[in-house]
Amino acid sequence: MIIIKAKYLIPTPGSCIENGAVAVTGTKIHRVGAWGEMASLPGIEKTIDLGNAIIMPGLINTHTHLDLSNLHNRIKPTSNFTHWVFQVIGARMRWKEEDYVSSIEKGAKLSIESGVTTVADISNTGHAFSVLKKSPLRKVVYKEIISLKPEHAADIMERLKEELPQIKTDTLLSIGLSPHAPYSVSGELYQASCGFAGESRLPVCTHLAETQDEIEFLTKGTGNFPTFLRQIRALPDDWKPPGTTPIHYLNKLGIINNRTLLVHCNYVSDEEVAIIQSSGASVAFCPGSHRFFGHTNHPIRRYLDAGINVGIGTDSLASNDSLSVLDELKYLSTNHPLPPQTLISMATVNGAKAIGLESQVGQLREGFEADICGVGLPEQPAEASTASGDEPVYQRLFSPASKNIFTMIAGVVRYNAAT
């Protein structure tokens, strides 16, 4: 048995234990509580003292593109999404397999060092399945599928049904499907892929309502998207816009349900919030990427007030400076008036629910997987005291000076800043 102890323990978003500890046996959490109650447990083989830190559930990143990690600082921020896509295509034009592999490996390493223990990653090329299979990260890897041409749907599904059974899942690797977005996937392919996912009990995620350009394209067939899609020969000659917004479009197709993870959802009406709420779908909010593209007024408060499950994603290093969910929480704590417990929920229990792992991770409780992070804290100001309750703890957690110092996944220490 291994004991991890620290000055504070946050086993669930609503609780904070001073001088707390977690007992780990094998891959599972054996017991959680105050150090005084845990010190005399029989069978302790090792105690790891993180000192002035908070022990938390491992952070969950509900949206990543780890294969873009090598593009950090190579893509210029822009409010023109299609221009960003052109930059990404140009930057990767001469990439070989080893470039994708190193990019994914870099992203996985940065994630673990930041306290992320679980990622929901999008695999465009397919390399992520084999590369992340070797990574100690817990992950759901979504196979991305793209084509606006209805006649391609049958062939794509045939290949998909041949390829997916060859991917060997395990306790750390699950697979899902990701029809990319309404501007890149035909209605026929959406329905075929999501129908197959339902039959196979696979989770689904899709980018949705990310830009105003996307809404213009689907409602009117105008704007930057048709020009871009014609340039890359992806728009069928006879394509007609569905004449409705992205959320209404996918809802009409029957795509939005309680196993769907909707990524971004930056631009929605109150009626569309109600559609998401009634469907039981989850939303992945990517604050850093939202800022990179110059979006404003994300409807996160409306989602939360409606009871919609919202997780935190980082998107990629092609549209963000960090793969750290803790960094995203720090940004939100400064720029969005949300309670600290809500922020922690989005990065833990909500993220677990969004990717279907809520019975395994996202909380530190007996029987759950031993996925744990430890966040080192700045020293507490002399004037602060425990008499003021937990608030100084959360302030220090979201301080610019806090930093992940410890990551355990499935009971194995994968990062320790002290060693």
C-alpha cells in the first residue's frame, strides 16, 4: 500500500480536508481521509509526502488534438478560422510519420507533467491509437471522420468497420468516433457513423457551433467556408445549405443525445441551450482556444445554469499555449465569476461524465482508479488564517504560482517534481 499525503486534500469538488491522505492499493484507491486516521493503516509500504500541496483527482482534458503539439507558436492567432486551418495544413504539409509520433508523444508528456491523467483525444491520421497505446495516460481516442460528399459515406463506414476492430483497447485505452463538424461531414455520414457508434456502444464527439462562419455557412451557404472548401475540393458541386443553425441541424439528424460530447458550442441561442439540456449531451469548453480565436462571451454560465454537464478542454497547441487543465482553471477563475468548486467539478467529475468514465475517475474515493495529481501551492500570506475557511486554499490553487508537482495514473507514479 502507498500513502500520498499533503497539507490539503480535495477528494471531491465540495470537500477539503486539511492534512489529508490517500491510500492506494494496486491500481485502486483504498481509503481517503485525514492523515491522522490513515497513518496507522496496516500494510503501508511507502509514504509520499507532497508537503505544501493539494492532493486532487487527476485532471481530465475533455478535448485535445495531441498530434498538433509540435505546432506550438507556429500558427498565428486569428479570428478567421479558415485562415487558421490553411496555416495548419501548410505547416504539416511535409510531415512524415515520425513527426506525428513525436508530436503526440510531446503532448502526452506535457499533459502528464501538468497533472492531467485522462485525455479525450481526436485522431485525424490514426497515429494516436498506436502512440497513445504506449502512453501511461488514460485516454479515449476518437477516430475522426470527414467528408461532405454523401456518396463517400458507405465507403468510409466500410473502412471504419474494418479498422476499428484492429485497435486493441485496454484498461487505459477506449475508442470513440468523431464526425468532425457540420461543415465537413455530410448528413448521411453523420447518421451512418453515429448509428454505428450507438450499435457498438462507442462514445461520439463532434465540433459544433464553434464560429459565426459555421453558422453562416449552414444557414445561408455563404461566407468564408464555401470559398475554403472549394479551394481544397471538399465541397460537392450540388451542395445546398440545410438552412438552419448547427445545433438545430444535428438535432434534426438525431445526432445529439446523452452519449454525445459537443465541442466548443460558442454561439448558441437560449432555445439551443434547451435542446442540449434535454438531450443529456455534454459540452467541452476550451477557454484558451476560445481566447486564441478572439471569441467572446462563451455561454458557459447559461450551460451551467441549465444543468448541462460542462468539461474543460485545452484543444491543441496550435491554438493554445498550454495543455494544462490547471492553467485553464486559473484563466477561468480570473475571467469568469464561477465558484471554485464549480471550476474543480468541470476539470474532474464533469470531465469524467463527458467521456463516460464517471464510475472510474474524477473523484478520490474508495474503489475508484488511483488517478491523482498534487498541486504545489505558493506560501500562504501571513494575514490569512484557517479561520476564514477554505477560500484561501482555492485562491492559492488558482494562483499563478501554483504548479502541478505529482501525477499518479492507475496507481503508478508517472511524474514527481521532487525526483
